[in-house]
Amino acid sequence: MNAKQIDPKYHVDVVPALIDGTDLQAGVRVEIVKTANGTPIPEDEPLFLLRAKDRLAVDALLSYREICRRDGCTDYQLNGVTDIIEAFQRFAAEHPDRMKQPGVTRGL
């Protein structure tokens, strides 16, 4: 199994998969998985990704953390968001040349 951690709660797995149900056409499947219990996120569930190079991401995460706090989220959730905010802030400080406005490259 080959895995890439997204954050403490989720990772990406590359797992063996059968194509068309036959061993002759074996391949791989990429899944985003909840690390704590190994449950894949269903393919039909939309996701939203923020990258550390997005200069608006920290403000979005700060707002999200405040919404979580107001909603009574657990310390586990609040601390996890705080950890991501700090990681994004470190990235921005260490790589100011890579920071950009989201969408400025129009997908290129």
C-alpha cells in the first residue's frame, strides 16, 4: 500500500483494483481514506481542497476554525484546524515566492 497523508485525519491510498472484475486487467485505485478507521470517502461525496500556496487559505481556515468553535466542535477538531493553520503559516513564511492568488493561473 502506498499512502500520502493529507492531514492527521485523512490520507490518500493507492490500492490494487480489478478493472472490469478480471485479474487479467488488474490496476490501481486511488482513495481518500479516514485514517482513524480506514473508511474511504465515497466517490460521490464532493471534496474541497485548500493548498498552502493559496494566499487566502489561512484566512479561510481561521474563519472555519471560528465557525467550528461557535458550533461546539471538540478540542480534537479545533486543535487539528489550528495545526493546519500553523503549517500553512510556516509554508508561507518559508516559501513567499510560491504564494499566489487562487485561480490566477486559470488551472495551468
